[in-house]
Amino acid sequence: MLNKISTLLKSDANIKYLRFAFIFFSSLILVFTLYHIYFAKRIIPGVAIGKVKVGGLAYDSALLVLQNADKNTIKKLTVSYKDKKYPFDASDIKLHYDLNSSIRRAFEVGRTGNFITDSKDKLAGFYKTVSVKAFYTYSDASLNNYFSQIKGELNVDPQTAKFVIGENGLFVTESVNGIGVEDQKLFDFVVSSIDNLDFKDYEVPIAEVKSEFSRKDLELVYSQVQKIIFNPLKLVLSDKSFQLNPEKLLSFISVVEDKDKIALTLNKANFEAYLDELSQEINELPRGEVTKLDGDKVVGFKVLKNGRELSIKKFTEDFKKAFFDSIPQIGVAVDEINEVGDPSKYGIYALLGKGVSKFEGSAPGRIHNLSLAAQRTHGVLVPPGKVYSFNNSVGEISGATGYDSAYIISNGRTILGEGGGVCQTSTTLFRAVLNSGLPVVMRYPHAYRVHYYEIESPVGLDASVYQPSLDFQFKNDTPNYVLVQSSVNEANKSLEFDLYGTPDGRKVEISTPVVSNQIAPPAALYKDDPTLAKGVTKQIDFSAWGATVSFNRKVTKAGKVLYDDTFSSRYQPWQAIFLVGTR
């Protein structure tokens, strides 16, 4: 073996190759060493921060170059689509380049500690640019607003074909494709401009957005839809019924693609909205009455009437079958609300709180209305966790349901209207709820101060109702039922609401109302009225001071705050109006 090696070393050709290899590797080591000595405190060759070349520069030199580029770069661009222009200014998004961090990022190229990656970057720097992104901060919200403006103006939603009922029956509309900004492409372009300190104009990338269904698609199920909507469907309950017209039935239809076929299904959103609507018509809370008290303790209670509520699951199943099979009539499934006939199961043990108001000076029609509303909400038993609605409890307020005409507030005027005075009932109940410590879900103040509500009561403790929009609501957050009980004392001209249930130790503190921003009423207005005889003057509206009123209610239990509410009312100054006879 040693002889073979000795022979190889003595060969002239081999000596020549060994000498060449020695010189080559020695030179390579020398170049490698000199490279690292020279660039020890410099960025390696070929590196650029965005479009700014900083390769081979020491830190201070690179920083100076980058500062000049930052200063001299116009950081504006415009993206456009047809004749629409959307200028972008970096200052609008609070763009700030962190030059020092950007330089440090450039220094990291070739110095990651990974031999293979670093070697590739060092070699690449001799024949191409190795670019790194600039380091910067900006306002996300401002940039998103810029993109939102572009999308808001350019995006056009597709219009899918749909079924419509017209004068000549059912027809299908044409579909229209839409257009939409390609969000990611637009975002990438703007961010790339910031990354590279290279701001230039750009055409907004737009893509066609196809409609979900074409007219041809819907024509495949046309006969099926026609059969459903033009076959009357009636919902029947023991004491009422509901006829669904073609427009309502059509709103329950959704067209879907199922296994490459066009099919019909129930429109979940519209049907659930109808379930809520139907529940308002059908649901009734149970009714009860306290028959005997020992102080605030209930020693006698009876159930007057069980409640009922729509059986959502059963009704939905029945409805789907009738709807798609064209069955003309279905019974409305309801669940009875009762406690197995045992009054003690309701938990009506003691008075939780009461509210009182006076109606001295009220006209007979007003007294009739407030008494009727009180009677119709009397005895309501609110289940635990449920919300009580005044409007639902009293039902429709109109002449057809027994209400007389009395003064109401409507469209900024005091006028005669059916049900005037009912707000005294909701106001009194509001006071009972406040004193009971139950959470108020919905309450609206009156437009102006009504003197009835300030008889033996501080200002601001009123609650206005006006069907169907203005309602008074509270939630029963106790573990048992809450009983709403009313009484009218015509001799004393007072209305009282008592709330009974299971006391849980909560305490209520109500502050004295703070009255501010008081404004005197405008001067009285006198209007000629040719229907009145000369010399006759009739007052049709009454003056009231405007004011802002607020008070606080804190409800605590075992030292813990359950509710800390502020109730505010902004009363308008109200003008007195007189009619002057000219006949």
C-alpha cells in the first residue's frame, strides 16, 4: 500500500494536479477570508431594501442612502378603474418607515446561521439583487377604509333570477352578473409598493361575479312553485285562524342547488321571522291572582287561566309537510303553560314592589281607557327568564277593542285618539318594576311633561307606549314566576300595580331625579277656525316646559350590584294652541 502511494507521488502528472488543487483551495480560502474580513461590518453585496440598493455599505452609509430615498420618494399612487380614480397618499394611513430596523434586516441577509442559506445568498448577491422588505408601521384602519371605499363604489352585486308575483301571475326575472374588486390582488399591490418604496399607478383588478341562479334554472321548478303559492294555506287555532296569501307563501321559498339539481327548500330566515310574528299573535302568558295578603306576604293565590305558546318544533314539521304537499289547512300546534294545576309551583309568595299614579282631573274617556288597559294586563304571570311586553298583554288598543277617544300625543301634537290614557297604565307599571328591582328591557319617555304623571310623583318616572313601535318591557330574572296585578281606585283617582313573586333579598335605591336644561314653552298659538262661532275660543293643546331629566336606580343583592341603570328623558317645550271662532 505504501509503495503504491509513493509511486503516485513520484508521478509528474499527479504532482502537477496536487499543486493546482493546493493553489485553488488556498486561493478560495484566502478569498473567503478576505470577503468576511471586508464585509464583517458591511451589508453583503447585492442586497437592496425594496428598490434601494445598500449592498456593500457600512451601517452609517446604508442609513444615509435609505434616508435620502425615504425623503425623495413621492409616496403617492393612484389606482383606477375606467373613469374612476382613487388616489393613495401614504400620509393618510400614517405610514412611517423604521429605517434603522430596515438596515438591520438587510444586515441579516447572509448571517442567519444556516450555512446553506447564507452561502446561497452570498453567491446570489454577485449576479442578482437580493431584495428585503422595508420595515414600517401604518394604520390598519385607515388602509382598510381606503380599500372599503374602492370596493363600495365599484362592487356591483349580481342579481339572481327570482320569482315575482305580478298582475298576470307568477313570472321569473332575468339574472344579471355583477363585478367585484379582487381584494387580495389590490391589497398585494399596495402593500408591495410600501414594502419596496416604489409607488406607481395601478389598474384596479376586477372580476366578474356570476349570479347564483339564471332564469333557465328557475324555470325548472316553476310549476312546483306555482302550485305551492296559489293553493291557499290556512292556519287554524281554536279561537283564531290565519290565511297565508301567495306573497307570504312565496317569501317562504328558497331555491337551492342539491346534487347538481335545482330544488326548493324552506327559507329559514323568513320562516323564523314569521314564527316570531305568529308567536306574538298566539302566545299568552298564564294568569293568576293574589286573593289574600298578610302584610306583604301572600297567603292566598289562585290560577285564573293557563297560558299557551306556539310549539315551534311541531308547528314547523306540520307546516313543511302542508307547504310542500299543498295541504290546504293545518292546525297550529301549541303548548300549554301550566304548573300541573298546583298554584304553589308558581312561587307567588310575597310583594316584590308596587307602583302608584294619580289621574285626578282626567276626562271619563281617559279613565275608562287606563282602567281597561289595567284590567287586561291584570293577572299576567311572567315565567322565569321571560320578557313581559305591555303591548302583548293588553292586546290591540283601538275602538274595536273597547277603547274610547281621549287625548294622545301623535306626530308632535296632542290630539284626540283611541286609547288616550293607556300610557298612565304603562307608566304605573314602570314604577312597580323600578321598585321591584327587575331589569327594564324597553322604556320610552313621553315627548313632553304630562302633569298627571307628576301628581304626588317626581318628574321623569313615566313610560310611553304607542302600538306597534313603542312598548314597555321588563324581564323576570328571578327563579320563579312574577305576577302582575293591577287595581283602580276611582274614588281616590289612583291606579296601582303590584308585582308578586319570590323575594331573593335584592335591595333597590332610586335617586332623586335631576332636572336640567329647562326651556320655557313657546308663546301660545291662536288659529282661526271657521267651524266655531265668533267669540268662542277652544284650547286644543296645552303648554309644558321642556327639560332634561335623569335618575339612577341601583339594585344590589348580598352586597353585589345587579343593575346600575340611568333613566333619561328629554322633554320638548310644548306650545299651547287655541282655536278662535270666525263663523
